[in-house]
Amino acid sequence: MAITRKIFSSLLFFAAFLFVGLMTVKNAQSQELNEKEKAEVRELVRETILKQPEIILEALQLLELKKQAATKQRVEDVLATQAKDIFLHPDDPVGGNPNGDVTLVEFFDYRCGYCKRVHDIVLKLVKEDGNIRYVYKEFPILGPESIFAAKAALASTYQDKYTEFSDLLMRNRGQYTKEKVFKIAETVELDIPQLEQDMTKYDGAINTIFQRNYALAQQLDITGTPGFIIGNTIIRGAAGFDRLKAAVNNARALQKKEK
């Protein structure tokens, strides 16, 4: 059941009041105030908040700004220290121009409606630009069918069919049962017995890819799909052609500046 704005505001006020009060009492205790003085401090805090409730909002806004700044710094550190795993890991399938001067990384799930919606936009940008490395980050977060489809897709790399198969998996509408996934695999002429064998044989390696992608996504504050990384720009959620193109142009401009 949705929480009304009034109830939410009340809860927020109560949480902020407790936070400020506890911090004040803690400081008071560190200064060895007696019980009477502690009570006076508590009452002073209460009266101040009642007379100037806007200070709560100001405190919460400041806290949120600090949280955003800390997240931004953490993400920038991850982009710098784990650039190889993000952009150049040898286990990640690559489309577009393998020698492109800009890398576009996408975290995606085949069952994600937003991923499906943006799929052709990404392919259009990659094709029209002609100089983009497109790195596929399999990020199955929407249940067992997502995981099965992603495992099949990664196993198809051993038959050099990944980009074709992945494209059709993304275009599928409906379920991703074993029968459906293998039927799609047949349309790109994958050897199904070999595909099943490779899914079993390389299950450990495929799960390692998933775990690495999950960890990277968490560190980059990517909590859903799709998620894009282009240079030092992170786009969380579906994006239009112009926004993705602008990120590519910005990445190129930054590279030229650094040279």
C-alpha cells in the first residue's frame, strides 16, 4: 500500500528528530553533563525543531548531497581502477568495430522491456558511427529464464554466433524457455547439441562472467537495465539516440584533449 505524502513527511520528521536528538545527547554525554543538563539539551533541541522545522529539510538535503558526492567519487574511482574489466575484459563479447576509438558498454537483460526498446537505437548508433566498440555485459537479473538465455548466448561464442544469436534473443517477445531459446538458436544455425554441451562444459566460466558483471554493476551504481558506460559517462536506464551519441562525442573529445 502506498504511503501518503503526509505520513511520509511525518516519518521523515520523526527520523530526523531522533537523529538530531541522539547526536546532541551523545555530544552532551561526552562532555559529562548531568541528567538535568541532558534533559535541558533535549528540550532545547525539541523547541528548536518545533520553531524552525525547515532545519530538518536543510539537514536532509545536505545529507543527500553528501551521499551523492560520495557515490559520484566512488564510481569515478571504479571507472579508473577497473577500466580493464569494464571496457577490455577478454571474456566479454564485442560487436561493432573491434578497433573502434570509443567503447560503448551495455549491461542488459533479454527480458528487460527497456533493453528491447533501446536495442535498435544502440545498433543504429554503432552502425552509423562505424568506429564504436560495443561491449556486451550479460546482466541477467530478471529471473531463471533470463539466466538461461544469457548462458545460452555466452555459450554460443564457442560457435562464433554470439552477436547474431544475442540480437534475436533481444527481439524475442514472450518467454525464454529452453525450447524457445533453442528454437531461436536454430535460426542462426547454431549446433544445438554442441550448444547444450558448451553450456554445461563452460558453466563455471559463464557464472564467473555473471558474478563479475554483478559486482561491477553494484560498484558503478547500476541497479537495473539497461545501463551504459561510454568513456566516463554512465547512463542508467533507456536512452535516446541523441543522448547516446552525445556521450560518444564527449568521450572522443576527452580522448583528444588528453592526447
